[in-house]
Amino acid sequence: MSDTATTTAAPPPMTRAQIRLLAVACSAVAVVIAAMASLNTALPDIAVETGATQAQLTWIVDGYTLALAALLLPAGALGDRFGRRGVMILGLVLFAAASLLPLIADDPLWVIGARAAAGVGAALVMPSTLSLITAGFVEAHRPRVIGIWAGVAGTGAILGMTLSGLVLEYASWKVIFTGSAVIALLLVALSFTIPSSRAAQPLPFDFGGAVLVVLAVGLFVLGLMEGPHRGWLDVATLGPIVAGLVAAVGFVFVELRSKAPLLDMRLFTARAFGAGAAGLAFQYLAGFGLFFLIVQYLQLVLGYSPLRAALALTPILLVVMALSLTVPALLNRVGIRILLSAGLALIGASLILMSLLDADSTYLEVALTLAVTGLGIGICTAPATHAIVSNTPEDQLGVASAVNDATREIGAAIGVAITGSVLAAAYGHGIEPVARAIPEPARTAVEDSLAAAMQVAEQAGPQGEQLAVLAQDAFLDGLQQASWAVAAIMFAGAVISAFWAPGRS
């Protein structure tokens, strides 16, 4: 009797055309995500040169994010219907044109409008990139290429902050816009060398569903953005959130009754699809919440420059990119349940580590915290993204990619809202006894934020050093409480994923 060995044919190697497709798609998603975070380091310079108020500065950042989040699903559907490469090219052209506008019209309102227009372009680009590479590779290659895309998408914000910090060391903030436009136009030229894809049997475009989802996501994210500044019971906060939730309920009702829905809500009944979407929301909630806290900590407590603070985040970038190449190989062996729950638990552990940081912490302690964060993100981001796109029909890959991106944006908005609110409440409570002894208008500035308190301290003479220490202590109390709050959410997410996500298939 002889033994019979069963062999599995190895997948064909990637062609040059496929490698070029992956490179162009990843570069495109990197440039639009980097643009989301790149201006954070430039806001002080923009305020000086344009005369922008604090509210206008906030909208220079948030206008981009709001337009991007609201339009992702309709943009993904347009790619499925009319061609994903064409929609990506259109988005890159719009992004480039909007990035050039502040060079000739730098009034704050023009800059806000330009950023919103760039966000519209980014919404056309993001889902197209993921759906292009998913359609362009055979199933055997998809976990790996999706892992690479997810690694680039997950680290694009850090890359944006690092490059913008480097630019600001030697040049004007307008160079950031110029660089974004030049890269986008270069990618437009390269995009004509890659293949396109579209739905084999495209459905009619669901205009009613598109309007409802834009209102649902846009209003909900708008309310979350306003909450930390205005308070959660303010009409400008509560009104958009409630209106967004009502529009979301209407969207679900309309889509379930539609013969050609923008988003087939029944996809969420697949455990892998639903768990993947929820997992991405949890990850970005924690990731952007952590960025919101750690960047302020590095600059205002440890005294890092913007560039040094951005470079200090490198451990996350390196770990996530390394894992994006290795974790996809474990997906079939381990399964999404273990990877997703373990990753969220590690992110929660990193937030506990962050809560232990203080004014005397070394960079080694910071780097350890960030490395654990990167380990958690790297373990679960690619599997969650793969779970979404692999459980969606080929004709709806653009919409699936948009779901992937929309959950990231909504999670990020929730994360910043939670950490911002907890930090503001704890800081205000801690600084109140100190602020009582300070005359107006300095008192209001000290109560507003640690950044404002540090500016007052610089002008306060011998007593400024004591004020700075007390304000930093109040900030650290807020950082600790916010870290605990988000860590608790991550541990809850890990438990939910352990029961909800499917096992090894």
C-alpha cells in the first residue's frame, strides 16, 4: 500500500501590472489619508498668516473629514457602476485642484472651502483604491494585498504629520498643499497605466439612499465634532446627532425595501462582515483617540517640537507595516475571531500603559506604549478589512470598500469626541482651583486648554513655572481618565468580537 500526498497548487506570482496597480492604489490612499492629519501641525502658522479664528482653524481640519465621511458610500457605488479607475482619477483631480486653491486664495473661508472640496475628492479616491486591488487579484493573493493596503491606510496619518512637520521646519504651510497637489497629479498620470473594473451587472444608482446616507453620516459626525467644544446638550451638538440617527433609521428602512439598494443591509447579517466593520470602528476609535492625547502629551508635557512629536510616533508605523505583511498569512490558520479579539485587547492594554505616563516618563516608556498599540492595530486591521470585502459580491466591491472606510471615519470621530470630552472635563475640574486666582482674560485661557495655559505661563513671570506644572498635572489627570475610558471600550470590543466573529474557516 502506498501513501498518496495531496498537494495544493501555489498561486501564480504577481505580474508587473498587478504590482503597479497595488503601488498606485496604496499611494493614492496614502496621500488622501495623510492630508487628513497633515495640517494639525500647521495650524499655528495658518492662524498667524491668515488671521483665522480658533473656530475657523477647527473647520480647516474638520471640513475635510466631514465631507470625506459623508460621501464615501455614494462614491463607492459610483465606482461600481461607472468604473473604479475613472472615479479614482476624478477624485485625484478634484483633490489636486482643491489643494492648489489656498495658494491663490488664503482667506480662512477659502481655505475651509478648499479643504471640504479636497474631502469630496478623497471620498471618490478611498473606496476606489481598495475595490480596484480586490478585483485585480485572485483570491489567493487577496489577503496579502489587502493587508498591505490596510497597513498603508492605518499609518497614513502618521506619515502626514511627519512630512508636514518636516516641511514646517524649513518652509511655509502652503508647501504642504503644493506637495499634496503634485503627488495627486502624478498619481493621475500613473492611474492611466492600471486596469479598471466595474460591476458586471450594474444596478441603477440609488439616489434616495445616497441622500439619506449622506445626511445620516454627515450630521452624526458633525454632532460628534461639536460635542467636545459646545457640550453634549447644546442644540448644535444634540440636534445634528439626533437628526443623523433619524436619517440612519430612514436609510435602513429604505434600503431594505429597495430592489436596487445603495447598500444591501443584509450583508451585516453575515457574522464576518458585521464583526469586521465593528472591529474597524473600534480600532479607529482607539487609534484617533490615542493620537489626540499622545500628540498633546509629547508637545505640551514633554516639550517636543511638532516634527519630533510626529517622529516619536514611528513605532506604530513600523510595527503596523511589518504586521501588514505577515498577519494575512495567519488569517486562514487562526481565523478572524482570535486575531480581532486579541488585537483589540492589545490596543486596550496600550491605553492602560498610556495612562501611566507622566511628566517624568522617558521616551522608552512612550515607545513601548506605541509599539503595543501598533501590535494591536497590526493584528486586527487587515483581517477586519478582508472580512468585509471577502463577504461582499464582486459587483458591490466599491460599496464594501466604502463601508470599510466609513466605519473607520465614524470610529475616528467617536474616538476624538470621547477622549476630547473626558480630557476637557477632567482638565477643567483640575485647573479650576488654580484659575480662580487668575484675573480675566487669562483665566478663561487657562481654563480652555493646556496649550493656552502654557502660553499664559510663559508671560506670567516667576509664577509661570508653578502655573505650568499645575496645568500639566490637570492635563495628565484628564489623559489618565480618557485612556481608561477608551481602554474599557476596547476590552468590551474584544469580548464582543470573541463571541460575534466567526472562527477559523
